[in-house]
Amino acid sequence: MVDTKKEQEREELHRAIWAIADDLRGAVDGWDFKSYVLGTMFYRYISENIASYINQGEIDAGNPDFRYEDMSDAEAECSPPKPAPSIFSKRNTSATWNPAKWSSWTATR
């Protein structure tokens, strides 16, 4: 008896969820709507995991109060670090060895 009641409740819930989904998606095809929803859920999953990864990196680096989620877009979108000076200099179209740049590059490392 209990199993039958649970099955009826589950079927009722299933029908209610489908009715809500049908109302929500409107005239959009079910497959397209599913692709959109699953894509959005995947994007959220990736976003939360990258934020968690960044937060843990900052905590490990000694910044326990850091929260990536609280940063403004301007702070989060900072410019990438400058590349290390090249140990080669371009002359015409071929790269040639430049020991002066090598010594300055190794001094900064």
C-alpha cells in the first residue's frame, strides 16, 4: 500500500513538473529547450568550480579573506601578466641569439 501511494505521488509530481516545464518553455521545441537548460546548468557548474579553484589558490597563498565571487568585473578582468623578455631579437625575418637579453631575462627569474 505504501509503495503504491509513493508511486502515485511520484507520478503526480512528475506530471506537475512536466506541466511547469511546458508552461515555461512555451512554443520552444523540447529538444532546443533541453539543450539551452543543460548548457546553462553546465556553465553554472563550470563557473562555480573555477571560483572555488581560484578561492582555494588564494587561501593556499595566504589570503584567507579572498572571495572571487565578491570581485567586480573590472577587478576580475585584469590584464594578463607581461610576457618575459625574449632571449632572441628579430633581425629581418630570422631570430638571432642576443646574449644581452638573456642576462636580463635570467636576472629577473
